[in-house]
Amino acid sequence: MESIVQSSVEKAIALLKSGEVVAIPTETVYGLAASIDHPKAIDYIFELKGRPRTNPLIVHVANFAQAEKLCINFPTPLKKLAEQFWPGPLTLVLPKAEHISNQITAGKNTIGLRVPKHPMLLKVLEESGPIAAPSANPFERISPTTAKHVADYFPEGLKMVLDGGNCSAGIKSTIIGFENGEVILYRLGAISVEEIEGVVGKLAFFNAKKSTVVTPGMSKKHYAPKTKTVVTHDVGNFIVQHKTSKIGIIKFKESSQFHIYKEVILSKSGDLNEAAQNIYSTLHEFDQLDLDYIVIEPLPDEGLGRSINDRLSRAMHV
Ligand code: TXA
Ligand code: MG
């Protein structure tokens, strides 16, 4: 049987235009995409992922001009961020244009938009027009950073995974909105808080009680491996306390000096970008090893380290 993992951009465009769901590469993680003009295909994304229909989808566009057509206006600070970081791993939450369906925005009056930085996907978007795409993992599972991860998750039900190689950023886009005159961070991601603040000044952080927007990406317990996962500064102590367990360790830059079943160093040179690139593929790999525990040492809490730590804390089984 022909593999669903293929690299024809033309085929992906044709499928999207005819109302099919196609898995697409982005610089962050792979997505499950459908044209915003095909409601049945959008519906199928929710079904395939097992995603609650109350969780809105991010719409991906080829450029700023396409984005402008999907929203009522662009608050100045968000426009500055778009100018600085698009194409790139930044999602902006904007007041949605009238013609955008509630199905995509889960009934909200806002829409999440981003121009991704992946050459193959940009080619697709120029022809297909805007596509809605959540990460290509079943609900609450680890995000896929290779075409194979996606094909393994969905052996049936997908016509094509467009193979764009390993995702270069490796963690999801940073999500930013604008409420009551303030720039708000909804989700930590591949662009650090420091980088965003360098453009728009101090950020307000999302506060579920105060805000009118609900962002399920901020909910606890997300992106979890099947294996019990523990994040701790004291990896050595955990190993000593669990001598008879089969343990896999994920460390940032130095090995743990313990004799354990499996250990991966995310970046020997201590580069947070490299660590971000490796974290999800390492979790996928570890989840296949039939371990008792995945034990992860948190990263330095700055720059992308902060984003990765946030993702990791949501992978914990508590
Ligand atoms: O890096 C990424 O953003 C990846 C790739 C595929 O682009 N996509 C991704 O999609 O992470 P997903 O569906 O896994 O996460 C989208 C997040 C959800 O937490 C959703 O609640 C939030 O974006 N979101 C989407 N539209 C929104 C809106 N109008 N207001 C607030 N949050 C929104
Ligand atoms: Mg997701």
C-alpha cells in the first residue's frame, strides 16, 4: 500500500481545495489542516483528534494581507509583533471578521491567526488560501514533530501527511492577544517572553478569571505521554528512591552520572533552541520504551526554557 507520507506540495493543495483534511508541516509542530471554506473538513478535524468543539482552531495564512482579510482590525502593538515575527511561531488573537464561522472560533468573537515559517507550507498557503490547523495529535497527546509521528497517530482516516522533515522550532507557537488596551500572553511558546517584550514592552499574563477568552492550551494536563512523567530538579534523588524501576531521564545539558535504562541530553552545548527542537521527539521515543517513569529535569527558567518548562509541567501525571 502506498504510504500516506508524501512530499508533493501540489497534491496537498489539490486535496485541501477539494475539502480533504491533510496533515501539514510547520516550523513548530505538524498540524491537521482543512481549508476554512470547507466546514465538513473542519468538522472532521475535531472528530479525528477527539478535540472538544469548544476549543478554537488557529488559522494559518500565507502573509499579512491574507491575515487582514480575516479580522476586523489589527491593534497597533499586535501589528508590530506581526511585522517582527511573521512568518514565524507567533499566533495573534484578533477580532474576527464577520464571515469567519463559529465552528473555527468556537463561538468566540476572536480568531487566532499566524503566518508559519515553513517553505513548503507557505507554498501550499499561497494556493490553498487560509487553512485551519490544530496540532496533529489526538487530544491531550504529545505534539508531532515528524511526519512519521503523525502517520503513527492516524494510521487510518488521513489521505496525506505532507512530509516537511523535522520541525525546526519543535514547540508550539506563542499566543498573544489584546484586551482592554493590554497585550496579553495566552500561551508560552517558541518565541520567548523576552523577545515579545522587546517589541511591545511588559506583557500582561493571561488570567482565566479576569479574561473573556478561554484558551484550553493553558489548561493543566496537556500533551501527556502515556508513561508516568515526573519533572524534578533532583533527578538523582528520584533515581535513588526508585531503584527497581525502569526509568528514562531527560536532562538539559549534563548527564546524570547514574546507571539508568535510558538517558537523553537535550543539548550538550546548553542551547535552548536545540532543546526545544528535541523535547517532543524525545518524549515520543521514550513513550515507546515501556518505562515505569519518564523523569525530566526542568530547564533554566528564562527565554525558551520558560516555554519548555511550561509545556513539561502540563505533561506531568499529577
Ligand atoms: O504552533 C502552533 O500553534 C501549532 C501549529 C500547527 O501551527 N498549532 C497549535 O494548535 O498548537 P492547537 O489547536 O493545538 O492549539 C491552538 C490553541 C488552543 O489552545 C486554542 O484554544 C487557542 O490556540 N486559540 C485558537 N483560537 C483562539 C482564540 N480566538 N482565542 C483564544 N485562543 C485561541
Ligand atoms: Mg494541540
